[in-house]
Amino acid sequence: MTPVEIKRAYGDAVVLITTYSAAEDAVGLGSGFIVDPSGVIVTCYHVIKGACPAVVRLLNGASFQDIWVLGCDSAKDVAVVKVKGRNLPSVKLARSEDIEVGESVIAIGNPRGLENTISDGLLSGVRELDSLNLLQISAPISPGSSGGPVFNSSGRVVGIASSTLTESQNLNFCVPIRYARPFIDLKPVLTLEDFARGIRQYTSCGAKPGSTPGLEQYLRDCVVPLCGIFSASVEYWAGLRLAKDAGADGAAGVLSFHLSFVQEKASRARKQLEALSPPDHALAVAQAGVADAARDLAEGADMMARALPGNVGYALDAGAAKIAEASRIDNLMPHIEAFARAYVVTPRAANDTTTRLPSAFDKLPAAFAIAAIRQMRDDSSRVVPHGIMDRAAASSLGFDTDPWQPGIMVLAVADGSPAKQAGIRKGDVLLGASNGKWEFRNLWDLYRFKASQPIGESFMLDVVRDNRTFQVPTALRRYKS
């Protein structure tokens, strides 16, 4: 298709998005394009970030002020919103393989509010930045064009106009359209006003010099100290077990060695937590709670280490009691749940099992993911539908997981269970299922898998045992308490 033909066929599907301040002053302009006649619009995340109110205007003059957010990804700079439309003009989307470097591209947008401006160029290259793919194009992108469609020569949208390098000549980038596809078919559950309120809540908080404000960065920064607290607790109980095996002569030396690690890990975790600025009151309380636990772990280890040379019984007992109380999962769980609440999983259709928890969960003990799953069941306003949870809870493989280990480590296997019949043993680690189609990085991944599999239908489990990876056939059965 020529640029004239593309403009004539799809120009009406390109919209102007005007954002306003609380004082109703226009503060931003952006573009978007309709991908479904019912009013589903793809744009850039930075166009709608914190924007409220906003107005979506079509080329024919029609405007919409009621806007819902279907989904977004700030890292990929992608957002999908919806207005109450009917029989609206829409574009057609390309597949990722529908374009080659050197092919002609056409961009349509609203630079500086100049509606339906068309520019052409070439796909100059496909670049990778922070594990994301970006399409480098020579078609100019100006302020106000962000969020507009980039067409290939067949008239299908291959990308979303995103950014330009102002200090370079004609270096422009767009986000591949495939990054927006997961959000297009979602149901509207969050108004733009609620979305903007949440963004402002987490980005307007005060941050210490040198720190990055915002919820996402804060949660990423919490992963290391939280792991440190769990690791210190595991180190203590492992030390007790090894000290018992060492006998009377070697017990003190073994335990002293492990206590030094407990003190070091817990003290470091506390310092790391105290250096962070929680973005809201609930997280501040949770951060203080786990920091107190880290302090008690370190103090208890110090008390025991000082008492060991003289075998001062009461000091040993006091230190051990302090550590035991600080590392109790029942005491830590309320604080863990507060962190889990901050991980909002977008509500989806009841039969959708594609939602993943953020990758930070992969590095934390399973207890954290358990708390998140509990919280998602309880927080009905913004949870994954109970249909997924109920289907997962109704099925079983017949094994328990170790709550102090990340990933899926088998703690115990029930007699007569599918896992037992498949040969699963205590200490095995489950990596995935169905010949590599599913990857288990945390407990939520296992829940999604169980919700998607018919009861009784066989599949292959990927298992690691003694540094050896192998597959075993098994099937889900109905859960019996």
C-alpha cells in the first residue's frame, strides 16, 4: 500500500489523547490508535502515566472522557485503554515476522497536536535494550506522536511510536506491536482516574537522596534484604542440626561458626532495609517489622556467640529464644503479606492462566509467594479471579513444598499420590511441565499450571535431582483434604 492508501484506509483510526492537570489545564498531548471497533486503543505508557482527566478525540471530532485502562507495561512503554465506542474505525495488526529491515514504514500521529500527520521512512534496524526489542525507524517522531501507529508496506501496524534521540539526526524508535497484544482482549476493570491515583500515590512519595522513588524500584530493592533475613534464619537452624551431629566436643565450634554468619546476614539485611524509603504507610509498617526481625536475629546470634565459650546457659537460652521468635513464619507472615499486596496482578477472564507474578518472587522463598496467593484470594477488588484459584486448589499432585526455599522444592510426598507414583522424592526440584511449555519459577506458576490442566490428563514433569534433570509422566487428581 502507498502512504496515500494507508492514510485513506486507517487515518480515521488514529486518535489524539489530551491529558489535563487537576486544575484542568492541558499538560500533555499524545497519540493512540483503535484496534477494535468497540473502542480499544493502544498507546504508550508514558502518555497516560498519572494522567487524569484525559480526553480521547477522533479525527471526525467525536471525543470520549470516560476511559478505562485494560493493561500496561511501564518497562516496555505500552498501554491499552478503552472508551465506550461502537463501530469505530480500527487498524489491522501485523505479526512480528511481517516486516524486514529495509522495508518502508509509515507513521501517523499528532505532533504538537497537528492531527493525523503522516511521515514515511524505513525500518533501519531491530535493537535490543535491557532485553527488550525496539524497532529503529527513519520516519520522524515528534512530541505528540508518541503512541501512534507505525505501519508496514502492507498497511498493518508493526509498532507503536515511542521515542526519538533529540541529539542525533533522525534516530527514532517504536515498540513492537506484540508487546501490546496480551492486554487487548482484557476486560475493563480500572478507570483512568483510579489508575492515575495509584501512579501518583507511589511516585510522589519522598525519597532519600540517591534513591529511586516509586513502588517498582522499592520492591526490587527489598528482595536482597528479605532474602538475607530468610537466609539468616535457615543458617541458624542448619547450624543447630550440624552442631548436634558434631557431638559434645565439636558442637560449640560448629555452632559458633554458623552464628557468625547469622549475625552478619541479619545485620546487613537490617542496614539495607533502613536505607530504603517505603512509598506508603502499609509498606513502612511492613519494612519496620522485618527490620525488627533482622535486628532480633542478629542480637540473638550475638548473645549465643558470647555465651558459648563459658557455656552460660541462661544467655544461650535467651539468645536462642530471641532467634526462634524472630524467625517464626507466623510472625513474619503479616509483614510478608503487606509486601505481597503491593504486587497487583491485573484481573483477567476467569479462564486465563497466563498472568505471572513479578520476577522478584522467583528469588524469594516460597512463603512469600504463598502470602501473595492468599492475598490475591482475599482482595476481591483487584485479584486474579477465584476461578483460577479454585481450579488450582481442587487439583493435587500430592506433595508439599519447602516454604523457606525459592522455586518448587519438594518437602514431603503423600503415599499413593500421583507424585509418589511418578517417583517424585523429597528434595526434588520441579522446573516445569508438558515438555518445556510451562516453567515453574515460583508457586504461582504451579497454581497457573494446575488451573489449566484437566484432571486425570497425563503430562511430563521436569525434575532436578542430584544435579541431574529428567522427566517423569504423571497427572493431576482431585484434591482430598
